[in-house]
Amino acid sequence: QVQLVESGGGLVQAGGSLRLSCQASGTNLMINAMGWHRRAPGKQRELVASIRSGGTTNYADSVKGRFTISRDSAKNTVYLQMNSLKPEDTAVYYCAVDLSFVGRSWGQGTRVTVSS
């Protein structure tokens, strides 16, 4: 059983920054990858960024150069630093954790709203 607690969403003006955090808790967690997905109004959920246990990162083209994903393995926490935010970044952001023998677990989502 794993629990994911997200924080850091909110309202920001275009050009501003936000930092999302997601901490995973549970027993004997074997985390393979952590990441962030988002669902914008009227759109399907999409991958924003992910980071594997070895440190390999992957970003959606739309956020490259603006967002940075990082991880504190000791705290089982993943961060998403979002800079130069645009109105089109407005979405509910979901943390996702891929665990050995368990599969993928999702956070409850945190809303990010970017005003123009």
C-alpha cells in the first residue's frame, strides 16, 4: 500500500513559477520511477515529466526548458519546478509512482491555474 501526498498547486500569473511536491509513503517501497501528469480542461491526461530511479528524466516537448523534475530518494519525494508558466499550463497535475510488484499509483491531484 502506498500513499501519495501532493502539494504546491495554486494560482499564478503568466511568467510566474510554482513548485509541486509529491511524497510517497508506505512499507518497503521499491520505486522505479516517479512523475507528473496533467489533465487540462477538455483534454486527455498527458505526461509532463518523469524521473527513473537511475536519474533519467523525460519531458513533454511543451515543457522542455521551463520545467525541471527532481527527486529526493531518501524522502521518496519528487518535485516539479515550473518556471515561465503559461495559461496553457493550467491543469490538474497528478503525481504518479511506479512501484515494483505493485504497478502505478496516483496522487489525488493538485490544481494549477495560470492567469494571462
